[in-house]
Amino acid sequence: MKRFVFVIFIFIGAVFSCFANPERRISAGLGIVGHAYLKERTLESENLRYSYPDPNDTGIFEYTDEDLVFSPFNLSFHYGRTISEHWDVGGCFGYHYLRMKQETEIITSIGEQTSPHGNTYTLWESSHKSGMLNRHILYIMPEATLYWFRERRAAMYSKLGLGVELVVEKRVFTNPKSLALVSGEPHFCFQISPVGVEAGGEYLRVFVELGYGAQGTFQVGIRHILREPENIKE
């Protein structure tokens, strides 16, 4: 994974070093219902009801239930440059915030007891914690964009991005009070947008994308286009 992260930074650095290229695009987008949000929703739907351990088990058992309260939105910032008539390459940096109610049931064995019939079983003690989980997701990915056509005031394209994301979680329990900050390892992330459309002026446009991945299933934003007059098609 560390090598993959290194390659990504080298790629994006090479792209940005060519900032003087006659044509480039700088964009900011708002994505809706990204991969992280859908993954958490799927885990919620698969949650099982709490079930106490077997009477002969010992130890500590913890069951956690999380309910999303915010949010399906994420922000992303993009830079791209033209390398041919139909292809752009660039990079993206994004941020996604998820907020969840968290309920934790902790079941602890505290000893054994023998019944009058000679059967031995475990005694259990149960405690409950509740609070909020704040999950911050940062991602960075190189992007390749295939333009099906580019006109003076409109364009249509498809996009692919592959990169890494870092998750930082802050758990705040209110009953009883406690705080925990957890930083996770980098994970692979992606974005596939088969359909993208941009329209507006020569230098400032609105874009809309449909796809799936870290940036969302639906993304809308603004794009600033810088290019030399000879690159503009009539």
C-alpha cells in the first residue's frame, strides 16, 4: 500500500508540473451517496439483534450498533490537463464526513454458579454505552478522462479514478463520558463515472456526473477552463 501511495503522489506531481500546458481544468464538486455512505447503510441493514453468549462461555463480548444521521454528501477538488484531443489526466482530493449514533452493549463474565442439579453455568454482567461516532474520510486519486466531444461551450466525457483514502474516527460517548480518536490505515478507493456533461461559458461551466465510488453516484459542481484560443473548436 505504501508503494501505491508513493506512485500516486509521483503521478499527481508530474501532472501539476505541467501546469503551463495550454489547456487545463480546475473543478470543485459536491457528490451525493458515495461508496462510504452506501457501505455503512449496507452494514446497518445486515446488523443482527444482540444475542447473549453461550452459558458456558467466558470473557467480554461487545456488540455495537451504528445509525447514520449525517451525511450522504462529500466535497472534491480536481485538476486536469489535456494530453490529446480526447484525453485529460489529472488528480483529485476529496473529503467525506459521516456522523452516526452509536450504541454499545458490553457483556462480561463475572464468575460461575452451580445449580442444585450439578450443572455449572457462567454469570454475566451487562453494561451499556451510547454516544456519537464522527468519521472523517480523506481521499486522493489520479484521474483519467475520455472526452467524447469538446465544443466551445459544452462537452461530454467518461472518467476513471484510482487512489487511496484515509479514515480518522472520533468516538464521543456520553453515557458514560469518554473520548477515543482512531486513525486507520490507507485503503484503496476508486471512482467510475461513465457519464459526465459540462456546459456553460467558454471559461466557466457547470458539470454533472453519474457513476459510483468515493466521489458519489451523482456529482455536480463548477469548472474553470483555461486554454489557448487555438485549442477552441468552432
